[in-house]
Amino acid sequence: MKFMLYCSNNPVDLGIEDEQGIWDLIKFREHIEDCVPCKRFMYLLGEEFFDSMIGMFGTKWKVGKS
């Protein structure tokens, strides 16, 4: 699974993704709660999506490149 920001900001610059391509799901969620363009994620996926991801995988997620 690959995530992209609707706001087109660089997730590395925002501290969401590290140099190994691992996303901090807590920071990702915080960003989409605050960023108007990225709030679409909450509408499309629902808040339960993030709760489920964090519950299953913890706070870190290796994002695929496809």
C-alpha cells in the first residue's frame, strides 16, 4: 500500500516518512487532521482505518513504492 498526500507536501520534510521509507502513522494522522486538502483521507478511509492500522502494525508502516 502506498500513501500520498493530497496537499503535495513532501512527507519526509513533514517528518511523516523517514529515510528508509517508513511512515509514522501517528504523524500522518495528525497531518491529515490539520491539513485541509488531506482531510479527504478521513472522509475516504474513515477514522477507523487509522485505528485499525495502528492496532495491527503499530505506529510505523513501510510504504510500498508501487
